[in-house]
Amino acid sequence: MTGDVLPCFDASTMVLPEDTSCIITVPITLDIASNHGVIVASKTGILNKTSYVSLVENLLQKPTMEELVKNQAILDDGRTLLDTGIIAVRGKAWVELVRLACSSQSMIADLLKSKKEMSLYEDLVAAWVLAKHEWLRLRPLGEELINRLGKQKMYSYCAYDLLFLHFGTSSEVLDHLSGADSGLVGRRHLCSVPATTVSDIAASAIVISSKIAPSVSIGDDSIVYDSSISGGIQIGSQSIVVGVNVPGDSNGIEDNGFRFILPDRHCLWEVPLVGCTGRVIVYCGLHDNPKDSLSRNGTFCGKPWDKVLHDLGIQEGDLWSTTSTHEKCLWNAKIFPILSYFEMLSLAAWLMGLNDRKTKSLLPLWKSSQRVSLEELHRSIDFPHMCIGSSNHQADLAAGIAKACINYGLLGRNLSQLCEDILQKDVSGVKICKDLLDLCSNLQGQNSKILPKSRAYQVQVDLLQACREEKMACELEHKVWAAVADETAAAVRYGFREHVLESSNSTSASACQSSAFDGCVDQSFQHRDVRIELPVRVDFVGGWSDTPPWSLERAGCVLNMSIKLDDCAPVGTSISTTEQTGIEINDDDTMNKVYIEDPTSIATPFNSNDPFRLVKSALLVTGVTRDKFLLSMGLQIHTWTGVPRGTGLGTSSILAAAVVKGLLKITNRDDSNEIVARLVLVLEQLMGTGGGWQDQIGGLYPGIKFTESFPGVPLKLQVIPLMASPQLISDLQQRLLVVFTGQVRPARRVLEKVVTRYLRRDNLLISSIKRLAELARMGREALMNCDLDELGEIMLEAWRLHQELDPYCSNTFVDRLFELADPFCCGYKLVGAGGGGFALLLAKDADSAKKLRDLLQKDPHLEEYGSEFEVKIYNWALF
């Protein structure tokens, strides 16, 4: 992909011929074609079993209408074929290209020695097009390219569905940023901008990696990038300023009353040159084409060259050599002086026709100065110096923003990302980060309702990592997760936080409720049995917005459904009282069991390898371990799940809900679904697995439901059941396939990554989760309207967002499964955190569902794809 084009198309649909090179083209109108490369393709295409292409007969660069007609480049519909710059080289043509690359060192050395240049875009492609060989022979290395590559032909593949944005000219960039989608453009990033009372910066202006001083004006739809603009500078509308660093007050700008105006629709930039201590200021009109000659109506700063020369008193011989055979144009005009900074700015205003002073002093100054052309600049730019200067400038801006964020703000910025910018300064960057770390000493003293402790700790972790203090950062990470658990408990338990997090000599939270065994420690044994069976849940959309600390600070929305698998509710527990004191826990899935003689010995933190920590955590959050009845009797607890854990069905959380509900029920306490759901949220923080509320909501409440959470103390959950019509349920059961991929993946590691990104205030993650919550609302509307096709589209977008949140939530096998299912489905996604487990495949109709089911049952190993896993389709029913 060699062009300055941002393409959008499905490359997987292209079927290209073997043993040749292909250039991807797209039909375009003639007015656009005049500013781009155009492919002249044979009118008769070549069709074989797999592809349809046309032989490329010629290549045109920014052709006029006459050239398009002359070369028969206009299609029957009045359009022409745009060269996208996307080239596919295959088979024998690829082998020849690789051989050329492997033996090109001497060619490159000759090119560097001669100080000439070649274009991979034009010269390389020309080698495959016979009509361009005569032109190519006159180019550096042209003969060699023809000899090595010229045996192969080039074909055109027309991608009719291709959309693209071209960034070849400054005006195209501005048009894009101020066009129909301009609402999506971030107009301020990594910048320091003064108050509106001391500057005039248009709302539509884009300021990136720049420092703007007071008394600066920037017009509508202009771009200022990688610059420092001091007072007294006015930038017009639709202008572009790049890499400009106007010296500040210390250089006496204000005292001298210096003013500079960049007119509307102009470009201004600075470049360092090799062997030059200063930087050269360069400028032109937005629509100037540097290659347009005097004879072809070429312009400078928007005015014809004849007028420029007449108004300024400049002769052609001052700009162009009289002996040169090249056409005279802006590209080779020696017009840009190398002088002191403010002399260059004064001459820039004069050359643009803005200086009212008499030219008697400026014309001699310009004539006597050393001057360079764009062509000479292009060959002499000091790229390392330019890159280092840009990096240091961005690092200084990032340091200022980070300091302000810590001193005055609420840490709403992504400090980790700012540190990356700061560390571009290498040694001094580490010192800056250490200074920022010193400023964090007072963060923990701030009101936790305003600045959560988890966020404050995460900022310190990020700064420690930037300071290369990995050991200290790792130690502090434990405080981050402890703070998340603490904040969750505070929001969910509504005043009973201390009873969850402290394990010694504290009154049980459940003491506030009556127990079935209240009163007598020495009472006679009372046998009681409780059995809880719950379904699993599948989530359509909205997951991650239910997860603390997001759900503690922002609204969450999830659309999910409770289902039975193979006609049973697979998750359950049975709890019974025993005459023997102590607690016996049995895991019926693994046949493991443990006896705990002293229930008060159960305490956090739990070993991550403890297979019974889920039940132990349930005993803690319900307060059972401190209940007096355990002095005279015991408990026997059995648990089971009919499906593997780590499959995305919320099995672990639903099992926790079952155990919590069973413990509350057997002790005759409030076992309402809302209480249980909130307690499970705390339980998962105690276990160290994290997790949100949607799994337990999915298992506790029947049917399809849309659930919202509202941050606050207590955290408010609102479960809204969808009154599904018989027709909707029938359509869902006919069209929705619940498929186990054969893979399991615990969600904990994924959750840690996502939560860390949120605590860092990762903007992309925040916007993705916001969109997931919005999609949940849209999914509810789709289901209420019985529009399963719309639900399928929502599932597809949700799946794309999940992959942004965690790139590893998919894998090769899952991708292949979805590729196989795609022709039959309107939507698909993995449930839960992904990475394996169960998939939802929503077929286009009942017939497509049957065909897909038959296909997967016929080849459960997907042997066509060489898979080591086995898919299994479960029969399901709404619970």
C-alpha cells in the first residue's frame, strides 16, 4: 500500500490472479481524477475460474481532460479508474520482486551517490506497464527495473465497494476535518490553550501538540500542529501551521510590537536543514500546486506568478536559473530566505503581499539572502533534528498537562499515556516523572467521594513504572485492587463494609437481621435443607459496563437472557444443617471436599489456587461465619455446575449467587434477588476475581431482561423484564444457536486489563464501553419490536468493540468458526469476556439455522480448518 489514501473495503472478497501483479482501482468522477493517478485499463477484461481483471495499458498522473480523452481512460458511465496505490504482487511476479530486493544494495548505493531519487509508487509500477517503459528508461535505475521486472504484466482489479479518503494535499485534509463527519474529530489534543478572554481561537480550529500564548488568534477550520505560537500572531481561517516555533516574550516580541498575520487559506511551516543552525520558514497558498508551471497558470500564495513578480519587483532570473531546461514552478523557485527568525517572518509577510512597508528595504534584503527552493528543502531536511525537536516539544507539553492534572484537577487524564510522551526525552524524561511522583504525596488525603482511592493509587503505579521502579509499582498494584474491592463493598453493602473486609472480632452484618436460629446457643438441633438451582445467562450486549469501578462511577446497561441447557438449570447448591459443628464444603464437579472446624478462621485474602474460596467468600459476605448458631450445629454445602467454568456463561458468579441465596435462606434472612446480586458483587472483589453484576442478575432473574445500574451509595440496580411475545421466543429458539467452542478461559486476566485501562482513563476504552451501553438500549428496542435482524447487527458491533477492549478475546479458531457461520448469520459473538467458551450464532432465518446446525454437527472439529477443538451445539430454552 504505497499511496496517501486511507481505504475502507473488504479485502477478503478480492479474488486475484496468480503469478502477476494487480493494482486495485475504483471508479471515480473526472474532477477528482484530475488530482490523482489514473489507470487506463483494457476495455475487455480477463475472466478465469476465480477472478475478473483487466490488463493495465497505461498510467496517468493528474491528467487533464484532454489527456483522459486522448488515452481513452474514460469509462462508459463517464467515470475513470482511480489508482488507489494498493498493489498485490503474487506468484512469479512476487518471486522476481523479492530477488530484486535481495540484490538491490548496489543499486541503492548508486542512487545515494548520485543524489537522485526514485519512486516506489511510480517507477516500480511503471516496470510492469509496457507503455511506461520509454519514460522509465530515462529515470534513475529505470533500465534495471525494466530488465528485472518488465517480463510480467500488470492487471487492474476494480473494487466497486471501496471507499477512501485521500490525504495527498493540504486542502483535502482540511476538507475532511471540516466535512460531514467533523463531529467525530477531536479538536484539542496535547495542547496548552489560553482562556477565551485573552485569545480568539475558533471552536472549529484544530490544535494538536501545540502551545498557544495569550493574544493569539486562530480562524475557523484551521489546523495548528506541533507548534509554539507566541502573542501577536494571527492565523486566518482554513490555514495550516506545522512545526512553527515563534520565540516568546523573552525575545522581545511584545516590546517590539511585532505582529504577524497568516492570511486565510495559507500554509506555514518550519524545517531544519542539514548544516544549518536555524530553521527555514516555508509558506504557500492552500491551493498552490508546486508543480504547476508559469505557463500552466501556476500560483504562489494564491496569486498568479506574473502578479507576484510585478507586485514585488522580482525578476524571473532571481528565482530560476536562466540555463535550466526545467519548467519554472514553485517547486524549483529559490524563494525562501535563510535569515534570522524575525527577518524571515517579515519577508514572509512581504512575499505574501501583506507588508505595507515600502519594498525598498525588503527587496534588497531578500535578494542578498541565501535562498532555497522546495526542491532543495526536500533534499536537505535534517530529519533526525526535526524528529528530536518534535519529540521534546511534545514531552514538554505532556509534562505541563500532567503537572496541572495532579495539582489542580481530578486526575481525569491518562497519566500513563502522558508519561509515554514525557519519556521521549529519555534521561530528563525520567526525572520529570519522578518530580510528578513527588507531587502525588497528598492524593490519598483527598475526599474519596471526589477522587476514588483506586484511581489515585493507579496514577502512582503509572508514574512508578515510568520512573522504572517496577518493584515498587508491583507492590502498590495490590493497593489498587484492594481499593476497588473497598469501594465496591462501600457502594453495595450500604454501611456494612467493615464486616466484609475485617475478619476478626467484629459483629456480623447479618446481626441486623433475624436468624432462624436466634436466641439459644444451646438450643436443640434443627434440621433444615435448602436447594437452589439456577440457569446460566447469555449476554447479547452491554457487558463491561456492569463492572466496578465503571459501574460505581458511571451508568451501566446490559441486555441478557436466562437459559436452560439440555432442559435443565445447570448451576446449583444444596445446603443442610448437621449435628456436628463446623462447615463441610463439597465440590460435586471435582469430588473435592474440605472440612472447616472453626468457621471464624475463614479470612481474606484467599489463595488464588484455593478451590473453595467462592464458598468461603459467600460465608463471609452473608455473615454466617460469625453467627451464633454455628456454636451448636454445622453446615454441609454441596455445589455443582453442569457446564465448565470459564466458558462465558457467568457460571462462577451464578454459582456464587446460588450459594449466597442458599445461606440467606437457610438462616431465614432476606434472600431477595436484589440483596443477593449486590452481595455477589462484593464476594467477587473478596475473591480477587473482580467482575460485575450482570452474571448474577442473568441467573437470578428469569427470561430476557434489560438491566441498568446507577452509581451512588448504595449502587442502584433496575431490572426491567422484557415481556417477550410467544412469536419472539419461537423465532429466537429457532434462529439462535448456542455453541460451545471447546475452549475455556478464566475472565480474571481479561478483567484486570480492562479495569486497569479504565483506571488509567483510557479514552478509547471509555468510548467503547459507552457505546456498548448504548447498544444495550438499542438491543432492547430491537427485541421489543421483534426485529432479530437488527439485534444481529448490534451483536456484530458489540463483538467488534469487545475485540477493541481485549484483542485476545478472539483467536484463530473462533475467527474460523465465525467465518464458517457468516453466510448463515445476521449476528454472532462470544458470550462473556470471550477468548473461547460459548458463542451465540443468530441465523438469518430458521432455514439458515438448520443448515448451520447440520454443518457444525457434521464436522464438529472443523477439520476443513485443521482445528484441534470440538464444537458442541446445546439445546436451549428460555428460563
